[in-house]
Amino acid sequence: MQRILILIMAALISAGSEACNRQKAYRIDYDGKQELFTTLIHGKAPKKAAKGDTVTICFEAVASDTRYEFYLDGERLNHRYDHEHGYIISFLMPDHDVTLSYTKQNLMEVDENKEQGAESKDEAQMYTVDFSGQAYAYLNEPYDRNKEPKRVRTQYRAGEQVVLYYPMIATDTDYTFILDGTQIRPDYERSKGFIIYFTMPDHDVKLQCIERNTMLPDGDDVIIVR
């Protein structure tokens, strides 16, 4: 009987210990900026939470033209934004103290850096497309009878995608396109004509168009090489 009582007491002590552990609260360190965080009801952000608790806090000190990222012990947290609460962050409390931090980035500076990068890119080596004296027949966008066509680009950077439209198509005529001595097969759309795609290499290239009148007998005299 005494042995049974001892076992029951041990079980009760163990259960009490586990319950106590479940209720143990762990500290939330806001990286020295706790005053910037609040709850959904605009109260002070919690300093502690028990393991498994869902902690939901808000960051209302949002500056314009600024992007924010939030981290829990270095791991980026998901967040959402609304006009009343600012950024809303939620996470499950682990079984240890944690540190909540954030980073911010001025979007205006990002745009300036992009512009500077674009300027540097523009200064890169440019290579030329030689249209064999027929540049007037090519466009960089589909022909629009309501707009004055822009002159086709003749210079590109290595690796840049080149897209050309050839809308000047006559009836009873076959067209062959040759790029640096190799025949290429363009796409064709009735409303746009031939569409030529290629990636600019790191050297100048020559594009030729060979027109053959299909109504005349075969022969060199009916081939026009541009």
C-alpha cells in the first residue's frame, strides 16, 4: 500500500512539474526598440510568452518610401500590412528566449542605384547590325499605319535579345534571311510580317534578305540580294 502511495505521489509531482514547464515564459528581446512595437489593440508589446503561444505584434513606425523586413533570431518572418496597424507580425514562441529585429531600406536609394547601374550598362561595348543597305525595311516593333515608324536600332550589347519586324512583304515572293552567312527561320504573322529573333554576339553581324519572285523562272536574274 505504501509503495502504491509513493508511486501516485511521484506521478503527481511529475505532472505538476510538466504543467509548470508548459507555463514557463520566455523573454522576447526587441533589439532595444520595444517602444516601436504594439499589440493589435495598440497596447505595449509583450515582453514574455510561453512555449507554443502565438505572439502577434504590430510595427506602426512606418516611414514612407521605405521597405521593412522582420527577423526572429535571424530568420525572416512573414508579415502583412494594413493602414491602421502598420506591419503585423505573428510567430509561435519557442522554448527559449528570442530576439526580434528588423531592417529597413530606402526605396529612393534603390531607384538611384538602378539608374546608376543602367548608366553603367549603357557604357558597355556596343555591336552593330549591318542590314546590307536595307535598314529602312526593318522595325523594332510591329508596323502601325497610324504612327510614324521609328528608325530601327543598329547597335546592341552582347547578350541582348534582338527582335526585328519585316513588314514589307510583296505577293508572289519568297524571302530568305541570312545572318552572318547562316540562314535563319523567322516567325510569321499576317498582321506583322516576318519576326526575327536572335541574341547579339560579342561582334558585329550582317543580316541579308534574299527575295525570289515565284512567278518567274528560276535563275540568278530573279533573285534580289539585299
